[in-house]
Amino acid sequence: MRILIVEDEPLYASQLEMLIDRMGYEVVGAFDNAFDALDCFHREKPDLLLLDINLAGEVDGIELAARANRARAVPVVFITSLQDDETFARAQQTHPAAFIIKPFDELQLQRSIELAVAQLAKSPETTFEAGDLVLQDSLFIKVREKLEKVSLAEIL
């Protein structure tokens, strides 16, 4: 699973990278702003977005999720310290896989990523075959406690 992180607090960004690496997933980029993140999103085509909501600049994490999903459907996990109803309602409009309140722990992050993978399974582009998650050009195989993405070209 390839994950793009957008977090403008360096401590949380480092923590996310470390935890994701420990879980066995690949971080394709970690950015502190929406514009660099969107560029990476189009170039690297991540499987999941981990987005802080309250980003510096004109585009916050919710708007970033909306823009990314207009280009290509991808599960989003929001990570935020904001707990107000208005922010949550705005975030809900992007249909996120999960919503994590800071501070968070490794188990919360892991479960949120698992929810995102389950959301991928419900996507019209995906189906389950023999217990593995299959995308148009790749599939996910469960290895121990994590999912690994395998390109169909590597198999054929």
C-alpha cells in the first residue's frame, strides 16, 4: 500500500512516516502543503491519503481531498486536532474512510488504514477474488498483518 502524507506539523509528519514504515507500508511523499501534495498525488498515484485538515495556505485538507477525488477516487483518512461539528460535517462530504483526532496512537492509525482498504474493496473499480483485493492493474495480498500491493504485470 502506497500512502501520501500531508501534515504541516513536523512532529506529527515524522511520527506518521515512522508508524507507516513500521506497519510495512510505503510512504510515497510527505508534504506540508496541498499544492506539493497534489503534484505528488498525480505523479505517484498513491493508494491512500493521510491528510491533516488544518493546513497553512489557501487549500485545507478537506479541499485537497475533494480535488484529489475529482481526479481519481482514493480513500482518505483525516488526521486533525479540530473537533468542531462544522469541520466534521465538511469532512464528511468527502466520504473519508476515517477521521482521527490528534493525538493518536499506532492502533488508531492501523485500524483507520484497514478501514480505508475496506473502502477500496467497495469501490466500483475493485472486486474481491479468493480473499485478495483486486484493482484494475494490481491486487492486494495479505502478508502477515499487512496488505501488500502487487502489480498484475509482475505476475503475468
